[in-house]
Amino acid sequence: MADKDFVIIDSAREEEQKKVLEQIVADNVCPFCPENLKKYHKKPIIKDGKYWTLTFNQWPYENTKHHFLAIHKTHIEHLNDLLPEASQELFELFQYVSKENNMPGGAFLMRFGSNPEYGTYGNSVLHLHAHLIEPDLENQKGEAIRFKIGDPKNRKNK
Ligand SMILES: [Zn+2]
């Protein structure tokens, strides 16, 4: 077990994602820190900001038309550690891809932090990141997109 958890394997939604998360645990590094990102993240970078790297989600949720990811460029885990300028840049980057892709609507999602007793709030990577999602309304099958917050399965003390 690592001294510090950077990722939560139980949050993996796909087999390939689980393998990558297991490798990250074995390597004992944060996959979203800039020096490690290239090794684990295989999607192209859309924009490289001062505070955020804008890219595509490596494992987009089912029934999504677009699933973008903004990854904070230094290792922070909590909303309260965000600088006002970084918050502004995040919205500018998401507005950029929203306009580029003519998104009529969608969702902006960000989990943050972890609970010392119970673990995370559903985030598979603790390094602060945000999602911008447009559901595929035309081809949506089955259920609505599910974004887990506070999954009891991820509890440290099961
Ligand atoms: Zn990190």
C-alpha cells in the first residue's frame, strides 16, 4: 500500500482503466501531475493554460457526445486551494471547447478532496480536475449519465 493514495482503483469503470490505475498504484505517483501525465494519459492536449491542461477524458462516460477534462497543473486536491485566477481560466477553457463544439448544453462537474475516515467522494484521481460533459441526446440508450458522488463502495473502511 502506498504511503499516500493518489488514485482509487475501485472507482474504475472499465477494465483497461483498472489496469492503468493498478500500474499507477504500483508506480506510487500521481498520474495527473505534469511530470507523470504523459505516461498514463494518452489523449491529445487541446489547450495548455497557465493553471490547467485541457484534454479529453481517457474513459468518457457512456452516452456522452463530448467529455472534456481540465487538469490543474500543480498538485492540489481541494476546491479551497484554487486561486481566483485559476477558477477564471477554467471557465475560459471550458467556454472555449463549448463554443468550438457548438455545445447546446451539458454539465460542468468537479469532485474534490477526500475524507480521512471514509476515503474519496467518487473521484478516481485525487489531483483536482473538472469535467465538461455533453450527453448524446440523439443516441442515448438506456440510462442517464451517472456521475457518482460519495460512492459507499469506495470506502476505505469497508
Ligand atoms: Zn498530482
